[in-house]
Amino acid sequence: MTRIGITGHSNLSADSVPIVQKALADALTPYTDSDLVGLSCLARGADQLFAEAVLDAGGALEVVLPSVDYREAKVKPENLEQFDGLLMRSALVRYMPHRTAGRAAYEAANETVLGTIDRLFAVWDGQPSGGKGGTGDAVEAARTRGVPVDVVWPVGARRD
């Protein structure tokens, strides 16, 4: 079994979505013959694109939600259908022990993902996060732990 987590930008430009989708599918190709498990917090953007790619590759999806109110507090109305669809297709959903979404909840979710994976995919433009819990911070935390990181940032990808 191979357990792969995701971190990445939520603000991908619309024209970047198909490019990133293909890059994630390509990055998962070596793992499609194994028992692939993808871990995602299901944030919009990279997390959801990764979740779709894992399911399309025949893998199982595990979701780690930062808080009990995450869906109501953080998922925008135009993203509810996709979020709910991925949640329903997941093999396991874990809620962090936080009632409300916020920094502590996100840190707990990231820690849970990092502590249970074999490698991390990062849809990341290489820019530092500045210690605010962003993608760059997750990459740094994974590398500090010795978790292999695959940066997925195809030519033409950009953030809004």
C-alpha cells in the first residue's frame, strides 16, 4: 500500500486546472498498480483535484477535515457539490477534534496527514509561506520529517 498526501494552492487560476489535473494524473501513474490511498483535507483547488485523480486512478480516498464546522464555515456555495461528491466517495472521513475551523484546526489536520503518509504531493509554485501554515510550510514540515515530496507545478500553472 502507498499512502500519498496532498498540499497545494487553493487559488489556482481557471486555465491552470486542466494542466494541474493532467500533471497529478501523470504523477500518480507509478502508483496505480499498488494499493493507492490518497489523503486530502478537500480544500478547493489542489486538494480536490488530487482527490479526483486518486479516485480516477482506482485508489481509495481518505479525508481529514480540520473541524466539525469545516463544510459550513469554509466551503463556498459554488464548491459544495464537488466537495460533497468527494466526501461521499471517500473510504474514510476523519474530523479533527475542533469545533471551529481556524489555525489550530488546520495545523492538526496537516499533522495528521503528514504523520500517516509515505510521500507528499505538493501543487506548489515554490514560493515560501512565511510561517502561516501554507503550502510551503507543509513542504518544509514534510522534508524535515524525511517524507519524500513530489512538487507538481507544470509549465503554465499559475495562481489567481
